[in-house]
Amino acid sequence: ARATRTGGRAQACPGMGLKHALAGLACAAASATAAWSTCRWAPAVNASALLDPGSPELGRVFGLVGEFEAPFVRGVGVSSGLGVTRDGAVLNYTTGTAAQLHDFSAASKEGFHLALAARCIADAAEALGGRPRASAASDPGLQLARKELLRALCGWPSSGSRRRTAQAAGYWVATLGAKLDSFARFNSSFPGFGGYLPWFSVPANNSGSMGLLQGWENRVPALDNGELFWGVVAAGQAARRLAGAASEAPGFESAATEAESLAARLEAVWSAMAATARTLFWGGAESRGAVFAVTTIANVSLPPGQSPVSGSGRLDDPYEGELFTWVLDLLTGLDAAEREDLWLAKRPQLAAVPYRMPSQLAAQGAAAPDTVSVQRGFWFSAHEQMKGLYLPYTDASLVPTSAKVLRACEVARAADSAARRVPGLFASVTDVAAVPPSDLLPPVIPGYISAAGIAALASQPIQRRDVVTPYGAMTMALMAPREAAVWYVHTLAATAMQGPLGSTAACNVNGTEIAPVATWDSKSSTVLGFLGGVGDLTGEALAALPDTGGATKLDRFRAVTEREMQRVFGTTVPGSDLPIALPTAAVPRTEGLRDFVTC
């Protein structure tokens, strides 16, 4: 049995070994929900200690993040019988508990789940004596903090013994096995999607199968599926690590066999997806590099190539959509000219914008006339750089220019909010909702805010700057984890931004309303960022695949990424080494909004 803290008492859960992992899910999720006497810990965090490499505060906070995000990642956010995600849940405005589970999800949510599972499985492999993840020698405290986050999020035993950690990893192996079973049933029913996922329906009772969602019965998006694809690759590589480590550890032969089987299944999934990518999403040689944003399939009951398809929109952005460009470039057999056309088609969208640091930030170590060379955003929403979570764009030893560009973006993002006394960071997110007139009524969600960001750094008009979100720190978590933790906790400290399911999606800057939802995008993206993403795993997988001329697929990623970035930014990227500004204002507490009573 596994003991978890529940108001200071131990609650026993069924064994979480390979055979009993799914059976223990309900108990584990319930225990994690009640694991602390209060789930509102952010106001007590010592922000200055988060920045101190010699302080244990970052590890303490990361452990709390893992503890309170676990009820979503291992519970509410997953259909336990199917192993697939739910987009999220609408929250009760009084309690913060789930008032209504979303009965739908998408490929991008699956990408997050797979990536977090990959981090857990890779950590279990390390516990068994597998190759440890490369450490940040300049900040060993960060690595220890990540271990604390993984311990709480993944469900590892507090004792840390190899055997108990390996047994707990069985939950992740079993859950991904159930997910792949669900994928297989969906693909058997609707082979026309070629292994990719449209937005899909999820049964309310955790049984049955994934279904077609209204409006997406024969349409499939490339962007979301780029995140799914690399999540599958990462999980496959992590399972491969676990199989190798378990095979070398006496007494873990069964675990090695199951991990090896999972790795083979995951590799078969992404190989099948790669095989249909050209048919579904590439515009053909005559299109000169066109990648369709959304593809409509005439008959999803027929395999790709047996039914007409038509593409709409162009996925030519240098942001998260680039993940699918890499699928086509690296794994679909395009010739040299066709591969280059993909990048030529994207070049007009990759641009540098000078950002002059505000004079108000002189006290924080950077101010005018310092200028930062920033990658122009679409809205300059934090979510746009989500590609850094999945591929090794942030690895300074592999792609130093890319890493500098991504950090420069976070220098500007933090400076904008700090100088303007905005009490948080901007990202596309669910809109805030009014408090319902009765606790018995779910809040009415008015919609979604897409055009949130920084006008001076965006190519498109900005419509909203009155709502901030914890996941605005997502990319910063990759590039400057300690400063990101300060911004993240600062937003969580606002009224009703913490509850029994972890972080709330967003709040308005005047402190009167929240976005009462819990979703994969607004929660797990930042957690994955704090863990460093999965670029090491996908990079490892690419390094094992040959490309042309004796190079590897990872060599191709390195060469093209650096070439395209250096063409626009040079090699120095002015301002990328400036300090990350810290918050200068807080969301006010108001009479009309109260913390959740469960906290």
C-alpha cells in the first residue's frame, strides 16, 4: 500500500505496481486532492528565496506544485478507463472543485499528458540506475527542485527506494497502454485521420470509446497534432530508457518487458503518423512548402489516400506550429528541395523586433538605453513558444542562438508587465466569468481570449490586457526557472487562484473575477516548463535516426534551427543576457471575490 498525507493522517491506497496501477487511480487522485490541510500556499512563499541557489525554497515550492497539480494530471484531467485526457473542468466558484467535467479533448492535451508521463517514466528509469539526465552544473538546486516536483506529481513513494519507485511507475506504463488502446479503437473506426486526432468527445462515465466531436467529424488540425506527435516520441524514448534500466536491475525483468512493449507500441504510433503526414497535411511540391493548418477528409471511414482531402489555411508560423513542420521535414521522405521549401515558406513570419527596456526598471538591473532583439510574436502570447517544451530549442549547447532568442523574449515579456505594473503575464486563455447567483449554478464562461499579449511585439492587434494567467510563465520556466517561479507564485497568490485541483486558469487584474476552469493548457504547460520540457528525450530519439550524408536527424534540427535564427538575429542576440524583471504590482483583494472555501 502507498500512504499519502491527508490532513496529517496517512491514507492507504492499493499497490501501484504494474498489475494494479489503474485500480489504484481513484484512491491516488482522492488522496492527492486532500493531501495538505490548505491548498492555498502561494501567499506564504518567500519570493526572494526562490532566486537564491543556496535556499531550499524552490524545492519546497516545486514539491507543492507537484502535489497540487497531481489531482488534475492523475485524476480529473484523465478519463481513467480510457487513458485519454479531458480538456479540463469548470470549477465551482465557491469550493474550487469540479462542477462540470469537459466531455471533449484534443491532440494538444494528449501531447501534454504524454510529455508529463515521459518525464515520470524517465525519472523512474534513472531511479533504477539508468543514465541520469544532464544536470545544470550552474544551479544544482534546480535539479533537486525538479526531483521534488516529479516525486509529488508522478506519485513516487517518499522513501525513494528503487523498487517502490519502479512499482509506482507502473501507473504511467498502464495508463499509456490504455491510451494507446483507445487510440487504436478510434483509428480502427475512423482510419481516414491517419493516426492523427481531431477534437474528440470523451464519455462522461470513463468507459466506452473516444468519439467524433461536432464540427470536427471530418476535419483535423496540424498544429495540435504536432504537439501530440512529439509527445508520443518523448514517451517512447522514456519507455525505452526504463526498459533498458529495468533489464539491468535484478528482479525487474517483468517491468523491463512491459516497458519494452510500451516503447515499441509508441514508436509504431508515431511511425504510422509520419507515414500519413504528407497525404494529409502537405500541399505537394508545386505548393512550394505549403503545410495545411486544417485538413478536411471526404470519408474518414477510408484510409488516407483512398478518400479526397482538402487543406485550408497555412501553418507557416515560427512558433508552436513549427513542430509539425519538423514532422514533415525529418520523417516523411521529402527530397532536399522539398524540405528547403518548408523553411522558405516560413521565412516571412520570422522577424526581429527591437524592444527598448523601460527606464522604470533601472533598480532591477536593466533599463533604457538597453535594447533587446525580440522574436516578433503573433500576439506575443506566452503560449506561442510552446515548441520549446517538445523539441530541444532551449538547449544552449545544441542551438545557442535559438536559446538566446527564446530568453530574449522572456526578458521583454517580464519587462513589459513589470514596467507597466501589470500584476502578471499575458497568454491566450479562458475569459473570466462573473460569480453565479447561486452555488448550485455553474459559472457561465463567456468565451476565450486569444488576442492577449504585447502590441509592440506582435504582428496582430491585441484586444485584451486585463486578464493574467499563471501559465504566462510557461516559456520563462524553460529559460529562467527561478524568475518564472516568482511570477507563477505571484499570480497564484491572487484571490481564488489556488484550489483543490491546483492552479486556476486566470484572473482579471483588478481582482474581481477569475476564469473558473482547470485545463491542460493553463496548468500543465507551466509544470512541464519547470521540468525542462522533453527536448532531451526527443533529441535523443532524433540522434538515433540517420539523415542524409551521414548526419542524424538531430544534426538536421541543429543546422536548420541555427541557420534560420542566425539569418534574422545574428549570433549575439542583443539583450538576451539581461536580467528578467520581477513583479512590481499585485492583484488587489476585493470584497466581491473570495478564496475557495476548500482552501
